[in-house]
Amino acid sequence: AQTVTQSQPEMSVQEAETVTLSCTYDTSESDYYLFWYKQPPSRQMILVIRQEAYKQQNATENRFSVNFQKAAKSFSLKISDSQLGDAAMYFCAYRTFSTGTASKLTFGTGTRLQVTL
Amino acid sequence: GAVVSQHPSWVICKSGTSVKIECRSLDFQATTMFWYRQFPKQSLMLMATSNEGSKATYEQGVEKDKFLINHASLTLSTLTVTSAHPEDSSFYICSAGRRNFGPGTRLTVT
């Protein structure tokens, strides 16, 4: 079974600075998807960024980018120019390449990000 | 983006009663919906995969007779917690696909 590990329960960053959240995973599959989700205090889950394992290029979405190291099974999220609105729980998630009922998400335990002035 | 709604947003019920939570996909058809449970300060744990027109697929350790899932249409899935107990108190979240999550339902069983 796949597992997702986030070793940083909490992180803090100053406004306008850059922060990196870590995520490692374990799988025997070669094709899969990786995600970062944000859960603000409202509890609404928001997809931040997605990476396909077959793509070597790291995904980017505006101020959010990932460092995907497939051999090391590492998938970190970098937030640049941090804003107060970035404060939230961040979950790393894995999904198999299969479709249908097998394509469920496995979440990490989350990292709480605080943004300070 | 696509919108998923949940109703109710919060509910308090007495121990032994049943409560139904609705998950609606408002602007697209979802053949598969997922139900998650999230305890305070913890991650989301998948409970079951809801498939339109067929039986739900439950994760190991989730009692299918206690957490009844019905996916009668492409836009509606329901989760019924039967004979609720205080330990069922939690935050329940549905999703339509992997991108579109509902806002969640907070269940408190007294």
C-alpha cells in the first residue's frame, strides 16, 4: 500500500519570504499522480498543484512550485512571496494512475503553515 | 471551477439516531464521489468510494452497515450515519473527483 509522509507538523514563514514543505511517499508503481492541497480555517479543501510522475518537469502554479524527485520519492512544495492568505494546513497526496475505484487519494498527515508579518 | 455542496454544514444529533449528509455536484456530472472523515487536527481518511448506480466500495475498517452510501444520480451522493454514537463525531468531507471537494459537514453526536 502507498504511504505519504509529511515530517513537518508545523512551519512558519514571514510574509514575502519563501518556504518549502516536505513530502515523501512510498510506492512500487511507476506511474502515479502527486498533489498538494490547502485546507484553510474554513476547512474547504483546495487543490494547489498537481504533478504527473511521468513528467520530469516540475509543476508550477504562480507562486507555488514543486521539487519532484522520483528516484528519491520526494515531492516538496515551495511557496514564494508568502502571503497571509497562504496560512493553512497543507496536505500532500498520492493517487495511483489507475482509474475508477482504485484511483483514491492517500493523504499525508499535513503541515500547518503560519505566515507572520 | 466546479462546485460541490454539502448539506447540512453542521448537525447535532442524539446518540442512537441516524443522520443523512448530502453531497451535490452543482455544475458537472460525477460518476464517482468520495467520502472522507477528518478528526480534529488530523488528515483526511477515505471512508468509501461512491459509484453512481452501483454499490459503494468501502475502505478496510469502515462499517458499511453503519455508514450507508447512496449515489442515485450523477449529481448526488448521500452518506447516512446510522445509530450514531459520540465516537462518530467528526468532520465529513465529500469530493467529486480529486479536485472538487465539498465544504464539509461537522457532525456532533451527544
